Amino acid sequence: MEFSQMGKQRLTPPGCKDITFLQKVVLAAVSGACGGFVGTPGDMVNVRMQNDIKLPLEKRRNYKHALDGIYRVYSEEGLRKVFSGASTATTRAVFVTVGQLSFYDQVKVLLLDTGIFKDNVLTHFLASIAAGTVATLITQPLDVLKTRQMNAKPGEFRNMWHLVTYTAQLGPQGFFKGFVPAFVRLGPHTVLLFLFLEQLRQNFGVHINC
């Protein structure tokens, strides 16, 4: 997120004009890709720890904590398994960051351009709700694939295409399984994120008079 904001400041043309929507998407995508790849080991262990309770006692991994989980995966399954699901996790992170940052900025600009809305909490709330909805919608299929990939037994899926076709057998709803809980998690997170960010900007940030 910080990378995206720094890039936006650098790319903003003289005269305080906003950057294009495509530039916002690219900046958000790069930020999401970096964060998604670096966070893959922790995300993988988190998924396994949550899934452990569903397994029979003799098959549970029983990681003590996240660091123990990462260490055990590395020592028992190898470095490659530590980054299991990196492709889907990174892609998901790209989409969720694009959905949050790009669409929040764009919806906010559109609301302000109407002349009806002002740069206040109501505008920030509406823009963040829209961003949270878009982010959940475009990332849910990847979230489903990522969770299945991280929970898969060795050799269960030959490749990503095998995983996609297996999920497709469940129908379109198979890619959006858990959409409501996902929105309940990501929606409020997005709203609070941007409400606090805007308040910090307005009260402690640098104000530029155009």
C-alpha cells in the first residue's frame, strides 16, 4: 500500500491532477504482488492451522505457532513447499490490492466530481464499501483455489489447470464458495482501513492547495 501511495505521488502531474485509472491499477498490482509473495509462507501455515481441526487426530500437524509451522514445513517438506500456493496467493494479493486501492480512489473521484459529495467521512465510507465489494468479488475465486492448493496432499493436483478444472466441476458457485463470510471479513477491513487513512491524512498529513 505504501509503495502504491508513493508511486501515486511521484506520477501525479504538475497542477495536482489525478493519475489515470490504469496507472492506479499498475501501482496497486505491483504492491500486491510483492506483499503476496513475501506473505505466502505465513499464509500457508495459517490455512493449515485452521484446517487442522477438520483432520483425524493421527493426521493433524499440530503446529505450535506460525514460526514453528514454517520451520517444520521447511524441514519436513522442503523449501518449495514453504511457498506452496505462491502463484495463487500472489495473484490473489494483486487482485485484492487492485480492488481496494484502485477502485477506492476511482470511486472517490467519481463521487467528488458529481458536486454532491464532499471530501468527508460519508464519501470515504461509500467509496470504501464499493472497493471492498469489488475486491471480494474479484478475489474469491482465487481465494478458493489458494485454499485448496495449500491444503492439498502431495500429488493431489498435477498442476494449476487440474485444480481449476476440479473446482469447475462444482459449477460457477464452486469458485465463489464462502463469498458472504469473505465479504464480512474484507468489507469492514476495507472500510476501516480507508476511514482511518483519510482521517490521518486530513489531520496529520501534508495538505497541498491546488
